[in-house]
Amino acid sequence: MKWVICAIVLACLSGCGIKEQVVRVSVPDVRANPQQGALVQVNPVQDKREASFLAQFPAATRNKNVGGVVRGGNGVNVVLDSSTTTAKVHSIIVQALRNMGYHTVTSCGAPCTVVTPTLNTFAVTLPFNFWRAVSYSQHMLADIAVHVTLKNQGSTSGFDTKGHGSNVYQVVSQENWEIALDRAVKDFASNFQQQMSSHMDQAASGTSETTE
């Protein structure tokens, strides 16, 4: 039985060594920055992804890594085409805020809400399942997790927001990686908007919780 499983895994990984797979991750619902919206300063994203996960992949591309799989020295290193991972998350959050009607800036000249995101997870993986493998219904799973700190009207609060995407695949390809990642991004953006709206409502009513 073990040799069958190993054969399937190796077939999925398609060759020896760690291959680089470049992907394009879309920012959903792009729109212009609303000129009349309330100001929100979006700080650069802090990268707090697990070092043990990133250590599997070449050091030169870890700042662009969005997942992959490595088993026995073979695998796929999934990297963004034209952006670092933190810059991509920043773009996703900025666009989510603009779609809520906020005018986003890199620095406020007057008191405004300040958003500081911390990236904990941004990865698509190939969790192995024998029965799914033999039925050609393996899943690619993509997850994004970010902690958001908000400073507003002298108070500080925070929330965790996540996004999840999956894709049933038969071939390990650029398109299939991208499908799972894009679904996770859309889920993340929606969840971020819900959390942000809730916290801003709490801040307006004076009921937001202060966090360290």
C-alpha cells in the first residue's frame, strides 16, 4: 500500500527537486479611491508567517511565497508574479476598504482611523488524502489569516480575519493554484469588510474593546 501512495504523491509533484510555479493572484472588485469617504490610513503589512513553513522554500523567493508543497526534497514553490506577499495583502485590504467607501491614504494629515495588518498565513497547499488521490479528486486548499490592529479616536482595538478557498484538481497546474488562491482572497476580503464594519460601529458607539 505504501508504494502506491508514494507513487501518487510523486506523480502529483511532477519531478525531482523544488520547482517554482509563478501565479497571478487577483485583487477583487478594483475601484477608484473614493474622494469623499472617511480617511483611513493603511500601514505596511507586517510579515509574521511561520518561519518553519517558509524554510521549506528557497530563501530568495520567500517574500513572494504563497504556498506550495515539499515532500522528500521534491515539490512546488508557489510564488507571486509581480509582488511580495505583504504588498499583495496590503492591496487586498486597501481595495476592500475602498469598496466600503473609505478614502485610503498612506499617512493622515489629520486624526483618522489607522489600520495596521499583521500577516500570519497566506498559503495554498496540497494536503494528501489517499482515497481522494485514487479517485482523482484531490483538493488544493488556500488560507489567509491576518490580525488587524485599529487605532481610532484614541482607542486601540483589533480583530482576526481569515479567508479560505479550495479547488478540486486532477492536474497540478498554474490555473488550479490560482483558482484556490483567488477564492481565498475573495473570502478574506468579505470577512475583512464584515469585521471592519462591526469594529467601526463599536468605535462610533464607544463600545470598542482596547487591546494591547
